[in-house]
Amino acid sequence: MGVPSPGIRLDLRDGFNNSIIGIGTSSQTAAEAQAGAIKYDPGSQSLYLSDGTVWKKLSAHVIRTYVIGDINSGTQSFANNASTVIQNWREQEDLLGSFNPTTGVFTAPRDGTYTMAVIATFSSSPVSANSFMQLELVSPSAIVKSQSSYYGAGTFQASVLCSGSFNLLSGQTLQAVLTHTLGGTKNLRTGYCNLSILEN
């Protein structure tokens, strides 16, 4: 106890710098370890408890991904008929630090299903007839698209909303890509653009 190199696999660390319990791995069967033994499995990154017959995985409350962001700066520009990743988000919430607001890229912290929803609105400006504003949510294996079409010309706030669910492996990414043919370069309107990402 409280030594840097314990002679057994249970390490009750000192209360000065490491006031935690360190539990090691074991290749023993549950019967060999006997009831009440605990081991750590680095493969599943989980703790197991022996009941004397089998190893039972200990459950834990997993903090799930929850990201909320908005746009509070209209400095990023979107050229006509070009696809551009929406960047420079302002994070309101990001429990696991899995979203890079500067680049607009979300990285899955673990294998799972993630739902992303984005609404993008341009500042009021001239809109060409027979034009569109398209939002794509892009992962390595799937793309979800949504489009707002404008048949008559005018001056107003063009907007589009897109949402979708994605099966991602740990380390895979999601990002929102905006394309428009409204005519001229556009800027997002602050306070009217939002992003959310939830782990299902």
C-alpha cells in the first residue's frame, strides 16, 4: 500500500498525489480468482467482478456525447456555387470535448450512433431566382442532405435545416457543409444558426 511498485495487483496509492485504487489485469478464471475478486480488462476498458464461477462486467454510468453550438460571428463567407464546411462555432456545451468549434469537425469518442442537427441562416441579402441553399452532414460512410429552393428573386434571409443519425466508429468524424447558388458571397446571420450532436 502506498508504494510505487506494489508486490500484488491491488495498489492502494498514497493520499498525497494519487488517492485512488489501481486494479490490475488477470488471466485467471473466475473460479481461480474466487468470488469477490476484481480485475481490469484493457481490451474492453472495463472492470469485472468474480462471483466464483464467471467474471461479470461491472456497469457504469457512461457520460454520453452532448454538443450544443451556435454562430456568434458572421466573419466566415460562403462563395456562390461552392461547398464550404461551417466553421467558427461558439460552443455552449460539449461534455466530452469531442467537437472542434474552430474547424467545425466532430470526432466520435467511441463506437455508437450519433444524431446531428444543424440550421443555417444567411443574413438578409439578394437571392437569385431558381436558386437553392443546401446543407450536408458528412461522415466517412454517409451523407445526409437537405435543400431549400427559391423560385422567385428577392431580398431576404435564406435558411436551411438538416438532421440525421450516423453510425460512427471511434475517431470517425462529422461535419456540416453548406452550398448555395443564391448569387454572390453570403455570410451567416449571428443568432440564427445552431448545431446539436447527441449520442443515442
